Amino acid sequence: MRNKQLLHTMFYPKQFSKKRHVIHTLTGRFSKFGYQQVETPVFENYDLYNDVQGTVNTADMLKLIDPSGKVLVLRPDATIPIARHYTNLQEEVATGRLSYVLDIFRSTTEERSRTQAGVELFGERTPEADAELIALAVTSLKELEIPSFKIEIGHAAFYKELLREADLDAMQQKELDQYIQSKNISEIVPFLKDLGLEAALIEKLRKIPMLYGDASFVIDEAENIISSDKMREELDYVSRVYQLLQDYQVDSYISINLGLINHMNYYSGIIFQGFAEGLGQPIMMGGRYDYLTRSFHQETPAIGFAFEVDLLVDLLPGIFTEAEIIQLRYEASERQHAFQLAELFREANQTVIVKAFDKKENRSDSPEILVKSEEIVYSKQKEAAVFKTNQELLDWYFRKDVK
């Protein structure tokens, strides 16, 4: 019986054309913001991820053993190897701006792998850097014409400050995280009461999932649960980032969510996720991770995000137009002429398939060009035109809206 569990989605030509369009658009946008593309090995040492706290659960990694007995993993995360690369070779990246398009492998996904496209900004710890990165994410989605999307912004440390007061163990914190992430408010209070927490702290934690929506509303409500100077500082930081996003004129795409939780625990500041209407999982995730590089014997502030490319591909139908393909046919005596004409079209970024003319061949909906001894005939469904020279055809084709 054939094993139906695949390592990767099979992208057929039309679908792959959309994926290529998504990647080309994103990498072009990243480049315009000064990001240089890098690539990391598919196989990494297991210790690279096991030794970094707060990263991918080791049970979710796809492991193998090389001939020398060393344990390797298929790359389960892009940020960690890129952070290691930067700390080792930062003199080669003066701007601290790196981008990537990489396949990520984990055992928890049905297809075991997915493609991510993202950026990492090293060396800057400012609201301006955070806002620019979020604005880059928004404008990238706008350029792709992804319909009805929102970016939710939170702060990893705001909720964690209340957790410190609660002094929960790891299992208790995980359960509370689940209630908050799912906004299951009815379960939060009895759960915390059973743990013997003070009523005032329970009330503050109960409000965390409701700190979501319009920026002014959320920030005003959050004022009521601040219990330390640290929380005040973090809320002011979120407010400052939002003000900068207003200057970028992308604030209509932004919501504040102070109950936002990212299970990559290396995030230390601003965190954010992107959602599209009708899709129950994030299309992008990111945040600030100022202490991750300590694992590589250096402390460099950093922030980054990654788009889920395959999810973006699924959102493209109806707004993506595939480039048409010209079917160029030739009479036997005009073969060399046909090859020359095809190259002229290709030099103009037009796709052309060349074959000898066959009367028995079925006609297609694509535009067809027949190179004859004394003329060149263009046809597309009910439209037809005749030309004497290559240049006449090219001038007409690229001037006239025949596509």
C-alpha cells in the first residue's frame, strides 16, 4: 500500500507559478529595504537547536544520524542558524540586514515541511527598527494583494511580568497560556483560584485576553493592570511603535493584542502575527529576540519575521494572472526564422514554445504564431493578423493589448 504521508506538498505548474510569484515579490520587497539574501544548510547539528533555550521542541525535529554517528536535524527553524551566521561573519553584513527563502522541517505538520520567506535585522534595538520591520510586512502583503489581512502586535514581556508575580510552574504556565491564547476567559478564573492566587492578580490575568483590538482602547485598558515600572515601560514601547506605524500610514492594518503568545520563548520584546480572513492560522510571525545571540557568545539585539509562503499561495486565486504562453509553429523551410523570432520574444520576457507546424494538432486557447515562407500569421481565438517582418509583429504585439 502506498504511503500517503508526504514530506512536501507537490506544486503543479500553475500552483508553482503562483509560489514563484510570491517568492519573487517578497524577495524584491526585502531587497528594497536593504536586506541581503542568505541560505543556511538543510542539515544542521542537533546541538545547535538543543543548546538554545526556548526554541523548537526537540520532539518536533526530524532527526537522522550521519555515518560518523553524529545526530543531525533537518532545519526546523531559520532564525537560529542565521543568528549564528551573523555572529560569526557580521563584518560581511555591514547593514545587519539578512533575508531568506528556506524550507522548514518539523514532524508536527502533516507534510513535514513548509517554505518560509523572512528577514532578520541585527544590531538595532529601537521602536523605529521595530516599526520599519512591521511596515515592511504590511507593504509586502499589500504588494501581493492579499485580501483582508491584519497584523496583531503584542509584547512578549508584558504578560510575562504578571506570570512572574503568579509564580507558576512550567505545566501551570502552559495551561494558562492555552486559555489566554484561545481567549477562554471562563476557564481562567477557576483555574487560578484553584492555585490559590490573590484575587487582584487573578483579575489582572483575566483581563489579558481582552486586551485586543483598537490601539487606543487596548492601551487605555492596559493601564488598569500595570503593576510595575517594567510593565509601564513595555506598554509605552508598544504605544511608540504604533505611533510610528501611523506615520508609515499602515495603522489601518494593525491591531494591538497584549495576550499574543509566541511559543518560541526566545522572543523578548515586540511580537507580531499576521492573519488573513478565512484562514485559521497565521500567515506570518515575528518579534524581537535581543538575547538569542548569547548562545553564540555575543549579545546583539535583533528582530525578524517569516511569511508562510505556501499559505500565501493559497490566498492568491482570483488575483493572480499567469503569463500567457505563445505557441510558435513554423513551416519546414522557416525553421531558422522561427528560432530567431522565438528568441526575440524571449528577450522581451515572453514565454514561447516552438514546434514544427502540424495540421493535425489541436488548436489551443493560447496565442499562436505560424511562420510561413512569405508571411507571419498571428491568431488567438477569433482574432487574427498577418505580418511581413518580425519587427512588424513585435511592434504590434507589445503595443496592442492582446494579453
